[in-house]
Amino acid sequence: MTRPDRKPERVDPEERLQDVAGWEILFALCKCEHFAEVDIRRLKRKFGADTVLRTLEPKLKCAKCGGSGARHFSL
């Protein structure tokens, strides 16, 4: 996925999945600087809407470099 046209707004790592509005697009930034859209509905089904974003960061895997753990989430 290409970088968004605007600079993504960093999300507070203490926010929960339920705090992300349905119309917002959540991105994860890898340590290799690769941005990828995250499927919020899938994460809610798998981990629950009450899950804190910070706890999901180490569970993500980059599709580009294969590294695990997101640097942070952005909208």
C-alpha cells in the first residue's frame, strides 16, 4: 500500500479498538517505514472491541519485511 496523501495522525496507544470510528482508516507503521491499512473489524472479532491498541502492536507482522511488531498506529 502506498503512503496516505496526508501525514497520518498518530493514535494514542491507550485507545481501544472501539474508540476508532467506523469511517476511520487505521494504519500500522512498521520499523521498516512500511505503512499498511489494518482491518479494524477483523481485529475486533479476533481480540474484542475493548482491546487496547498498544497490546496489538507486537502481534502484527509486516507484509513487506516480515518483521513483527508495529512502531505505532495512525489514522
